Amino acid sequence: MAKLLLENVTKIYDRDIYAAKNISFDVASREFTVLVGPSGCGKTTTLRLIAGLEELTSGSIYIEGQLVNDMSPKDRDVAMVFQNYALYPHMSVHDNMAFGLRMRKYPKAKIKRRVAETAETLGISALLERKPRQLSGGQRQRVALGRSIVRQPKLFLFDEPLSNLDAKLRVQMRAELSRLHKKIQATIIYVTHDQVEAMTLGQKIVVLKDGEVQQVADPATLYKKPKNKFVAGFIGSPPMNLIPGMIKKTNKQIEFQSMDITLELNNNFKKYLERPVIIGIRPADFSTTRGSNMNIVVDVIEPMGNELYIHGRCGDAMLSARVPEDAAPTVGQSFILKVNLERIYVFDEKTENAI
């Protein structure tokens, strides 16, 4: 399998609209890399630039060390799986999977063997004679994957392939994709707007916003050490609570003060005194037993089995927190939560970068 390198990849449409701006990252051979970000951030454009379906404005793309900027899509040896399965409705599953190989003039015996092997890997051997209309959504997705896998390309490019599936099937297909990656040892670049999907699938994650790379890291690093406010708020569910304010010293006590919140801090925060900051608190980093007090008026309670997510107000600030099921808050209640001061994130208010 191939490695991939993007250097300052830029795509500009009419009137100086940047769909991708100086995007740089690398993908190691056999690595599962996910491009994630909100709608319009440049994920699909970047994928299409890699495939050769869009023309670069500037920058360089290398596949297995070879510059492919001027190479046609068919010569790049990549396979793309789209959000729309794009199966030929009049062809059987077998013929849909074999179509690309037939176009490349592969021998019939080799086509038959590859289709059979791929169908066995994906668990769709019994479906080979069916037409797409006779398949469920998950089965169609497997056929679309099989059509790419059977070619044995250098790179697999997935553009939100699970977005048309229901929630339960998406979870199942995520697990199957992970198992499939381990089995075929493929180099995969996967696009999604779903950060849960990105965190569970990706060995490396590229976070994009407005056509620019915000951070490239493994899932654990993104969660524990976000580079800026955007990454901190985007990665994690429910999202991190982000509160602007100032850290001050009053009566020998260090406090974070915002319009609606006063939070007692420890001496670790002395270096941020009199500096406008944004503090970040993940919902999972609240506690009912130890830490600095914060009073929340509960608006919404989401039961999640052995734990609860509560959403409420501290003054006019909206906050979310995860609490044990036995904490048993009620809607409208003034509920005291404790903040783990060792888990507070601090961002510069002006640059929004972590400090």
C-alpha cells in the first residue's frame, strides 16, 4: 500500500473563494487517516484533489513518492467510495464488483477469483446474483466497498460512506470498517463530519476548518491536548464548555471571573493573571465529590444508562456536564457541580490558541 503526502495544497474557486488553503499532511503506508470538520471546511474538496477529480490551484500531491499533480485520475491508482453508493441498478452484485476489472481488460478467471475473495471478506458471497434493489442499505454499502477493494488500488478514498445508514447500522459498519482495515492492510483516507466516527476509526485525524488544517494528531492527543479553541470544541461529545473571562487575584485568592461565573482556582493559574482567556471544561471533568464549586440551574436531563448528561445555566452561560445516575438532579433544580482544576483548559482569548 502507498504513502501519501500533501504539501501546501490550495484550491481557489471564482472570486478568491478558498476551498482548501495550504493544506499539508502525510499518510503513512497502511494508515487509516480521517479528515474531519464541519460542512464547508474543505474535506471533500481535499479528497477530490487527491483523486484528481479537482484541479489544484497550487501545492503538491505525492503518492508513493511520485508527484501526481498532472496525472489523470485513472493513472493515480486510487479507489473512491462515495456517499451515494452509485451502483449500476441493472447489474448483479457480481457484475458491479467486476465492472472496473473488466474495463481494465483483466482475464475472466482473475476477475472471478478476485470478486469471490472480496465477497468472502465482506460477507456478501450469498448476494452475488442479486440486483442492488434487492439489497439493504448496509449490503449496498458493502458492495460499494467491494467494488473498490477488488481493484487492489494504492489508496482508498472514502467520502462519508456511512452517512446514508441509520444510527445502529452506522455503529456496526464502523466496527466492520476497522476490522476490514486490519485484514487488508490498506491505506485509507476517510472523510466525515461526525467526530465520533473520526475518533473511533482514525489512527490519525486531520481537523479542518474553513479550508485550513487546525491540527493533525492521533485521537487521544486531539482530545487531551487540543491545539486551539475550535479543536477543543469540535472534538468530544457533548462538546467542551468554553467560557470567556479573566483570571484575577482577589484577597489572596486566584479566581476566574466572567460575566456570570466566578470560579476559585489554584496557584497553577498564577501565570495567566490579568490576561483575557477562555477556559474549557469538558462535561466529563465535572464531579459531585471534589473540586471547585460551580452552581448550575438544570434545564435538560439526558439519561444515558449508568450516567446522566445535564444541560443548564450558570447565570446566562450555558453548560453541559456528565454526572452519575445516582446524583439524580431534577429540572429547575439549582445543582452544585465541582470542577476538576487539573483538567481545565486555557486558551488565549485573542488568538484562541491553547496556552
